[in-house]
Amino acid sequence: MTFLPASADEPVAPAVRLRPEILASPPYRQGRPATADAFKLSSNENPFPPLPGVLDAVAASGAINRYPDASALALREVLAARRGVSTEQIHVGSGSVALLSQFIDAAAGPGDTVVYSWRSFEAYPGLVTVSGAASVQVPNRADGSHDMEALAAAVDDTTRVVIVCSPNNPTSTTVSAAEFDTFMAAVPSDILVLLDEAYAEFVTDPDAVRGFPLLARYPNLVVLRTFSKAYGLAGLRVGWAIGPAPILDAARAAAIPLSVTEAAQVAAIASLELEDELLARVSRLTARRDRLAAALSDQGWNLPKAQGNFVWLATGNETDVANEALLDGGIVARAFPGSGIRVSVGEEESVDKLLPITSRIVELLPAGHPARRLG
Ligand SMILES: *Cc1c(COP(=O)(O)O)cnc(C)c1O
């Protein structure tokens, strides 16, 4: 008798009874690791190395034999002071994915639904499944943006949470402030709306929704932010939520205790102290994004207006072929078979490497393909 499967490739049925909806869930796949000379543009990471001041703060935090502050009070104080709210109106989690999970678990369970646009952030379906609730996915418009009217129309008696992602991962589109207001007016005020603003710092469109000023207006709105993208702390896992204290208390009750490490808390505080330097980097990335988007458009790509630190190539049925061409050329992007390819805005040299390949790919797309510009 052996405890190991005969072959690592052969799926083995578990010996214990597990939840059928969990067994049916595909395991998370992080995409192919980058080879030594390839650019990893598959996870929307910040290409800049950590600032020395942030590294120093982490090194000085030291005491890893001690538990962190469970409520991340020092970080919440800094965030609360900046936003002019109380510390109870700020909640910190080990990445905003953890926060999403907590809010969904706090509001929805078996028999309930969670409504969101699709395609959107890959983590949403799995988090909803784990909560026991069911997903209601509302198709994006043809340009990859959220269909906010359809999203509001999908809300019914079973809905407990609606997630709005602006800029949307992976299409990089934003919801406008006007669309968001109309949507909030249509959604009953006892349904939690999570506005996932993981890429807010990269938004340059003045018409895009901005969550913070709306919090005073909507008692059912929670805004999610992260230090992973613009602030470059993806590896340390720290994100935060701002919203009504009673809703945040419910998320705190659904959290795994002590999961935000001391290193993450001090790195976030140091990053806020060095914000000018970090936001200057963000400006360089948004300028690089706009140059990349303009160059792709010149090549003949029909791109959704990119507002995150990534662009979306809607390659559809040509996705596998296009992704092979990128991989062969040393670009590791995030491909969604049958749908499209998300390419992060990385190092300047990555753009130089990317553009000759995308130029060849767009030429290979059949005439009339949605990713090709007309004329
Ligand atoms: C990256 C991302 C997050 C959060 O990431 P964390 O590293 O968990 O903070 C949340 N939402 C979207 C849409 C993202 O793309």
C-alpha cells in the first residue's frame, strides 16, 4: 500500500467527502514562469524595484518571533487621517483578494448570489464558490467595459453583493462616474456594492468613477484598494478597504486572524510616507501605457481604452496562436483562451520587445476580427 498516487499526472479521487462545488472548481493557475531572458508581463506587477526606504522599514521591523498587530492599527491610523475618516472605517487585509473574500463571506452564503461583470478579475468566481453562494456573471459590452445597466438589471432578491471592477482586470476599461451613479440609484441600498479599485492610481480619465468621494453618499458602498500594484508591494500582501464601520466589522469577523504580517504593515506605512516618489513612478508607467496603447493602435489594434497598468488584446479564437508568438518572442503575458491576452506595462525594454511581435500578430488576424481596427 502506498500513500502516493501512481503517477503525478493522473487525477486521483479524494478519499474523503468534499463539497461538490469545490471539487468542480479549477485549481488556480499562475501561468508559465518566465525564462531568464523573458519579460514577465502576466501579473500586472510593478516593474520598479522596492524603494530603499521601504526595504529599510521592513528590515527594521525585525521581530518575526512575535505576532503582528492583529488590527493593523498604526497603518489604519495613517490611512484614516489621510481620508478624514475614523480608524473603524478602514480595514486592512492580506491583499485585497483576502478582503474580497471576507466581504463576500460576510454577506453571501448558500442560496444567495453575487453579481459581477464578466470577463473580470479571475479571483471572483472562486471566492464566490467558496462562500457557498452562486455567481451571476453579466457579459461585458463589446468594448470590454462593464454594462452597468445590465449589471443593475441582474440584481434580484437573491443578490447579496455586487462587485464593480474599475479599471476592470483584464480589459483595463473604467466605469464612468455618471454610469456608477445611475447604477447605485438602481441597486437597493441593502445590497453591498464592492468597488474594486486595485488600479485606481493608474487612472487618468477624468470621467472615470472615483470611489472615495462617494462613500458619504452611499451607505452600502465599500471601496477596495491595494498596495500590490501602484505601490509595488505585491509580494508582501497588503490591501485595505474603506467604508461604513458596521460593514467593515462584518468583514473583520470573517477574516483569518493575524494574516497581515508586521513586515507588510510597516512597508505600507513607509510607502505612504514615500508616496510622492512612488506616484512619480506611477506617472512614468501611465505615460508608458499611453505610448504602448498608441503604438498598438497605429499597428492596427482595436484596443479598449487602457486605464490600468495593462492593455487588453481581444484576440478571441486566435488567442493561443498569438500567445505562442509572444512566448517565442520572450514575452510572458496572461492569455485567456478563446477570449484575449492581458499584457502588463512593464520595463521600458519590454515594450521595445513587445511591439515588433504585436505588429506581426495583428497582421495575421483575419479581416473583420474584433481586435483589428476598421480601415
Ligand atoms: C491585483 C488585483 C487585486 C488585488 O490584489 P492583492 O494583491 O490581493 O491586493 C484585486 N482586484 C483586482 C481586480 C486585481 O487585479
